[in-house]
Amino acid sequence: MSEDVKVPEGWRLGYITDFAELNPKTEINPKKLYPFIEMDATPIMGKQYKYITFRKGSEGGSRFKKGDILIARITPCAENGKSLLVPEDIELGIGSTEFIVFRAKDGIDNTFLFYLLTSDLVRSLSIGLMEGTSGRQRIPNYVFEKIIKVAVPKSKHEQHRIAEILETVDNAIEKTEKI
């Protein structure tokens, strides 16, 4: 978004990292087993993983906690929309190294952030800025730190209301698809 964009009253314009921590430090015990989310288990813009396995904390990968958002960084998974709002049943976990982990900052509703990150605008911009060789392109972190700007309501309550509306629509679509 350019600087001359009109932002609604009560909203704030900023980079994604003004509203979310990017790949935040998450301490885990190297000797413990943790839920592991692999790319294949990750839904298309969803809130429920398809299945879960377990790995020792010493085995590398993206580290996250409940409420974090996992976004695929590599082709073709990024283009396909592989992303997950980590559900409440996972206190701490490990995932594919090809995830970018986002954690909502204070004052930001994590479900609102999930919908923002999986929006057509943010997805298309980030995918358009992928780098690397054909077949192994990745979304670089700096895209969220220095390039993509978004507008976010200052009120966490308003963010939550917007997220609830989007969830209601998603649930209706899901029910319709099942029928």
C-alpha cells in the first residue's frame, strides 16, 4: 500500500511486523516430544490441521505456540494458501522449516491477523515477491518487514468483531461445501 492511501478513522497503517512478531523465539525442551505440523498436514487457509505427528525438541523446525499463525513460505505451498492458525489444543509445537511463524503483538487479535495474512492482498503481494530458483522460490521475511503495508483497526474489539464475521462466513461456506 502506498503512503497516500486513505485509512479509515480509528485505523492504523503499518508494515505487517508493526502488528506481528516474525518468527518469534519460542523456547522448547530438546528432550521433550512436541506436536509436529508438517506441510502436508497444513490446510488451505484453515484453523484445523489434517493430522499431527510428534518430534523431539532437538530435531529442528519452526517453533510456535497456540494462537500463532503458520504461513507456507515455499512454492507451490505458498501459492496454494497453506496456512494454519495454531489451535488451542497445541500449547507448543514444531513445524516444517518452510513456515513463517507470526505471533500477534499486544493489542492485535490473532484471528484478525490470520485473516489479514491470508487475505488476497497480502498473499498476492508476498507471492509476487518470492525469490530463488524456479521450483524452490520462497517468500523472504523482509517482505513483511519493509514492503507490505496494511491498515488495522486500533481497537482490538473491532478487530475481533471483524474476525467473527469472517469466521461466520467461512463456517457457512464450509457447511455448504459439505452439503
